Amino acid sequence: MVRYRLGFPVKVLGAPLPSHDSRRWQNRPHLSVSLAYLRDIFEYLHRHDIRFYRMAGQLAPYLTHPDLPDFHRQLEECAVELAALGDLARAYRLRLTLHPAFYVQLGSPDPGQVQRSIQELDAAAALLDAMGLDEDAVVVIHVGGTFGDPEATRARFAERVNALRPATRRRLALENGDRHHALDASLWIHRRTGLRLVLDLLHHRCLNPAGYPVAEALALALATWPPGQRPKVHFSTPRTALRRRILHGQEHLQFPLINQHSDFLNPFEFIDFLLLAMERTERAFDIMLEAKGKDLALLRLREQLRTYAPDLAPLVG
């Protein structure tokens, strides 16, 4: 029985498959084009037995752009296609999620930015609803910046989450940050909003002022998901390679940043995490692999598990 489903975000590297219609507005991009691309991606995922995928955040281009009203009715215009694609996702037992862009900042002191953020979240939730997906299809968000006062930002964030439409709020899950708003802040928000928490393990290692060990952090995050819903976590390993760039004929060395994702995943770190998770909880959950290698990193990790952890490999799908 598969206990941990592996997924990857957005871009497919193992085949020439666009993730969404990325044309500029002058070329009349449309959700219908993105959905045709997405159907091809679903077929690719099915062939490779991948059951967890993060869709592109801009499937419906310019959907909420205030100056481009011609794009605002794409969900209604594609209602049949959305429902059919949701049926295909269920037939393939495929869990789908979304992660809106960085400008979604509910904690901002700027009313205009908050209103745009609400529109983006409403649209993301409406898209998942139009596909007929269950509550495991979450929209993952961050608190974002601190705007000079992290406590006040978190308070504004919680207040605005609670004021969202119920249909939008039920889709949301909150991810801990790597520079601001660590797991302890996420737990504070969870207690005031009920938002489910997505533990990003690399972010947690980069920012953990409360000093939670990974096992405790995982248990705390998983416990925020109601029974019957399947939690998700984000797993990545930091980039360690030295980069060399030639600029104006001279070589420049770039050291990797600790919060940058590696191209592929360290299989031994992943195995250690699985063993830790199995010791701490019997609950099944999904693991979004955040690596530059995308689907190629996922497929390689599966191979490595069969080699280096054959007893664990059957638990991972």
C-alpha cells in the first residue's frame, strides 16, 4: 500500500509539455489552451504512475487583471472543459494543488494589494471547485512579508482569512516561510483561523526560532489536517554546487544559497526523513518534491529508493 505519494510542481522536463498558456494578453491567451496542455500532462503523469501534481498558478491568464475585463469570464467559458478534466483527474487518482504567485499578500497594509490577493484566491478556489475536486485539492499560501511589523502582519493575515468567502477559505493551506513567519507563526495563525499547515522542511531548517525538532514539527503540522483529509509536506534539499559565470570575459564564482533548491534530491536525506516520519506517525501524507529537476528528480528518487531502501520503496508512490 502506498503511504507517501510523491509529486512535483508545474513544469514537466521529461517531455515537451507546456504547463499553461503563457502568451501575452495581446495574443489572446485563454484557459482553454491551458486545459488542453493540462490534459496532456495528466496523460504523462498517468503513464509514469505519478499521482500528485501542482498545477501552474496562472492557468487562466489575466483572469483577475483589473484593466483586462475580456479575460474575466474564462472559468464560465470553460465550465465543460474544467468538469471533464476534473473527471479525468479522479479517474487517474490524481491529487492536484495550486500555489498562487508571490504578490498574494493578505497581511499587507495596502488595501489595494489585499483586494487583489482576495480576487486571486477566490479565482483559484473557483477553478478547483469547477473541476469538482475534493478538499485535498488545496491552494497553498504564505503569509509573505513582514511590512516592518511581523506580529501586526500575522494579525491582519488571520483577520482577512477569516473574512474570506467560505468556499475560498476551505481551500487554503498555509506554508511556513524560510525568511519570515516560521512554523511557530503558522501555528499561531492556525489556532485563530483553522488553516491547515503545510510543513516545508527546508524552510523549517532555514528558519526555526522556536527550536522545534523535525519530528515534532511534522507531528504538529500533520495534526492541523482533519481526519479524512490527506496532509501534504514539501521536501527539498539545498543546492550545494558552485556556479561559474563568464561575464565580460571574466569568470565569476557564485556560491549557492542555503534556501535554493537542488537540481536532484539527496536520497539519503529523504530516506532518513521517511524513517523519522514512520517512527512519529502512522498517518499517510503526500510529499511535494521541490527540485529543479521536477519530474526527472521524482523518477530518479524512486529508482534510488529501490536501490538503497528496498523495504521503504513499496510505501512510496
